[in-house]
Amino acid sequence: MLLTNKDILLGQEITTKKDAIVKAGEILVKNGYVEAEYVDAMLEREKIVSTYMGNFIAIPHGTDDAKKSIKNTGLSVVQIPGGVSFADENDTEDKLVFIVFGIAGKDGEHLELLSKIAIFCSDEQNVVKLVSATSEEEIIELLSAE
């Protein structure tokens, strides 16, 4: 996973899942991975199906129609130590999220990104390490370990 300091935001205080998704998307836009309309497609996907993955993570990404907005494969990481709920009004569980991974994959590369993130975060201790990380380098190191 190619990740740089500019792809990561630490210690964010975010109160809604919409704000969390927008923040993850803004990083992708700012770093030249996607066009601005991709962020709207990320919000649209969330309406269709939750991007909450369990183990305190969410992986928002655009709809299939948004593929044309992707310039380069990219990943953003937003650390939210206080957590944010990804539950909607129909959910019976809280769906608390501490790490949001925004992804944009060119030419199907999003499946590889999703797979790597899912495997790493399937161990809750790895998620705890990401939430506890105090530097971008620490997060890069954790996610780069294969």
C-alpha cells in the first residue's frame, strides 16, 4: 500500500459519518487521486450500502459511476480517537468507527486495497495500534508491514 504523510490525518474530532466521509474524500481530492465529484459519489455509496466494516473501521469509496472521476489509485486514513457512529436510523448496533480509510482504485485496484485493509484490520489489535498511533510514520509503518 503506497501511503504518504499527506494521506493521513491524525487526532480528528468528527461528529457525523457524513463529515468523516467528506474528510477522507477531501484528502483524496487534495492529493490528486480523484476529481472533487468523487466525494459526492462516496456519500451516495453510503446511502446505498454502509461502508462500515466492523472492528471499528469504515472504508468509504465511490459508486461504480464515479470510476471516471479517479485519476490515480489513492488511499486516505482519518484517525478519529473519540470515534464517530456509522449507524443509521435502522441499525440496532452503534457501528462506532475510529479509523476511516477513503479509497479510490484505478482500473480495479480498489479490490486489492480493500483486501489488504480488511486482512490487516481483521485483527482488532491492529486497529487499536492505528487508533493509538501518534505520527503519520507510525501508521505508514503499520499498514506497510505485510
